[in-house]
Amino acid sequence: MPTKPRTRSSRWSLARQLLVLQLAVLLVLVAGGITIAYFDSLRTTKDRASQQSLSVARAIADAPDVARAASTPDPSSELQPFAERVLADTGVDFVTIMSPAGTRYTHPNPALIGQPFLGHIAAAQSGGVVTETYTGSLGPSVRAVVPVFDGAHRVVALVSVGITIAAISAELRERAGPLAGVAGAVLLVGACGGWLVSARLRRQTRGIAPDELSTLFQYHEAVLHAVREGVLLVGRDGRVGLCNDGARALLGLDADPAGLPLEGLGLPPELVAAFTAAQARTEQLHVTDSRVLVVSTTVVRTGGRAEGTVVILRDHTELQTLTGELTTARSLAEALRSQAHEAANRLHTVVSLVEIGRPQDAVEFATAELALAQELTDRVVGSIAEPVLAALLLGKAAEASERGVEFTITPDTVIEDLGPAITGRDLVTILGNLVDNGIDAAVRGAGGRPAVVVTARSGDGDLFLRVADNGPGVPQEAVGDMFRRGWSTKADEGHGLGLALVGQAVRRYGGSVEVGRDGGAVFTVRLPKQEVPR
């Protein structure tokens, strides 16, 4: 039955939710700013209107003609024209001069002259000042009332000057236009900025909803920590972006190295170079102090630009150990095959000597070959208590003989029971690789019969291993690099791992390996038996 294609969730993506939230917050902030600015402008305008009214009223009250005119029988005849001139010059909405009792001498509406003033004047009648917002004959207004004194400092009149609320509102409306324009511009710029951020976030999150992101992250964490392989993300700057539990175990890291540079993790330089290489690596073998790793890398690119490297690590240590043991078993099998072939030849020779009537020569020939082989076997088995090492040396001796190399085990070779201090696997790794290299070097050597000399001793102190050959030797400048993976004197591929494994095993026991020259290469290994492998 065909399955339906998976459709995108109808829930809003993280980018859309963020955009809506940004617009809502921006709208609230702009609205709040406009409201605060409006009320602040209203308060400021009223305060300025009150100050202006008070200043104009005091200026009128201080004019000598006002006090003089107020004392005449018809004050309105002089004060009304004066008040109209003040209105025209100052921009206030009304100027009312009145008697101390509140009867108007002047008014913008002449019909109201002679009528009582509408407002509070008690404080002014006592020589004080009144400022208030009051609804009078011209509507609500902000006004000030001050007294007019004569020469004897008696209140002879009162002056009221005011600005109507309508005029104040008109001024506010004039200010509201630019304020609304600024608010709209801020809202537009904020909306554009939020849209750009949302678009970038949408590209980075691929339009996924927050709950889907959370689920993906949980899956990511579960898979990342469940796999046995090591997964490492290295940024463009050489810093670790992510390291799962498998990678930490394989690299021997105790703490999470996220954010730290690779150079500060104590990794071999060639391993760091592989992690940061610009080209992808596939199934490369690398040796650390305790493991053999298979490394694969993939460079992550965005728009043609390298953003980092994904590193996959797999443990090859056990397989490499088994491969070494298989190589040893194969060497023994090859030695047995070679000896079986030689035994068949010797048997035919003995039979032929008997057939031609020379039995004594047949006996001497058979026993001589048998004595040589048995002597080597007895000496190796009798001097080396470690069975794996004895089998290795017998196999290498047979392999060397088949390849035409003189293989010598020195008489002072004695290996006691090593117990758990040094494992047979590591002995096979160290001595087997050194002997293999020695045989290969001796075969490539110029002149003379190829020869390899092996010495192995143990006692209360260190385990001493020495392998010498009469090959071309090792250049002095190459000694520092020869125990790194990839170094080899052989031209064909597939080499360069044996000596790296030797160095790894020696370092694991806290031992040392020295490279000298005595007609050919001389490798000397010392391992402290009391040291526990790290």
C-alpha cells in the first residue's frame, strides 16, 4: 500500500514566531513611547502656557497706565484698547482687567464688559497670584490672575491673562504630526530589521517549528552518544565544535574538549593534520599512544567555502593485534611448509643414498640436518620461557632461512617468565615488526650475505631486546620520524605502520627505543617489567 508523502507541519516555524514576537514588542514599545511623549508634551505645553500667561499678566500689572486708568471714572475707555493691543502683540487668548471686586473693565467680547469675572480671584485680591485651569466665558483655559498696586501698595485692580485649551490642543496637534512620522519610521525600520533576522533564522533552521527542533536535538543527542564510533566536528579555526563519548574514549580525553583547539589536546601531530586537512580522508590508519585508529574525514562546505570537518573514528587496535598474531601464525605455517618441502628433499636424498648402497652416508646426512634444526629449537625453547616469543623467533628463523638471510640468536639470549607485566601480544608486536624490518633491510642490503642478529634478555631489571641487520641502515635525520605512521623505506604502498606500532607499545610500557648504526640498523628496546601498561 503506498504511503503518503510526509508534509511540513502546519505549526508556525521558529522564524515566524520570532518575527511576530518582535513586531508585537516593537508595536508595544512604539505605542508606549508615543503615549509618554504625548502626555509629556501636553504637560510641557500647559506649563509654558501658564508661565506665559503669568508673565504677560505681571507685565500688564506693572504698567503705570493701568493703575492710573483703573482709578478713573471710566477705566474701560482706556484699558480696553490697551488690552486689545496686548492680545495682538503677545498671542494670548484673552486679557481681562477688572476691579478688585471682579467686575470686568476689559474683555475680548465687549458685550461682557461690566459683568463679573468667572474664576478664582481671592488670592489675588489679597495681593497674591492665582494660576489655574478654569472654564470661563471662552471655554476651558489656562490662566493667571495678578493684582495691580497703586503707589501706596493698595490693590486697585486685577489682571487675568489666559490661553484656551483649544489653542493648546492645536499646538499639540502640530507636534503630533512629526511625532507620528518618527514613530512610523521607527516601526518600519524595526519591522524590516525583524524580517531580515527572521529570514536569516528561517534559512538556518530550515523553517522548522520549535517543538520539531527540540525533537531533532533529542534524537541527535541520543544517536551521537549511542554510537560506538567516534564523531568529531572541527571548525574552520581548528577548534573542536563537538565530540561524542566514543571519540573521547578513542582519543583518551577525560573532559569534553568542545571549544578547545586541537593542538592543545595532546594528540599526535599527524592526527591533528588529518583532522584539519582540506581534502577528505578515507579509512586512514593512525597510531596514538594507546590505540590504532581508522580515520575518515569529510569537509563541510557552504557556498563553496569550507566551514569545518566531520571526523569519524573507528577503533582498529584489536583487529591490528589479531592481524599481528595472524601474521605470526602465517609465518609459522610458512616455516612448516618450507621445512616440509626441505624434509621431503632430504628424505629423497636419504632414500637414494640407501639405494646406491651407501647407508652410512645416508645416516650421517639425515642426522646432521636433524641435529642443526633440533639444536636451534632446543636453544630457543630452553632459553625463552615465553612460548609466544619462542614460537615467533622459530618462525622468523625459518622465514629468514627461506629468504636467504642468516638469522642469529645470540647465546646470551635468556627470557624468564614475564608474568602479567608484559603481554605476549605486545612482545609479538615489538619484536615481530623489528625482525620483519631487519629481514627486509638485510635483503635490500648491498654486498655480502644478508644477516639479522637478535638478542633478548630479562632479569630483575628491564626487558632488553636488540635487533641488528647488515642492511643500508637508517639516516640520522629520519630517526625522529620513523616511529610515526606512514614512514617507510619501502617505495610501494601499504607500509609505514609496523614501526609506529612498535613505538606505541614501547610508550605504553614507559620504555625506550634507540636507533643506532653498526654496519646496518640497530634497534634497542628497553621495557621496565614493573610498569603496568597505560
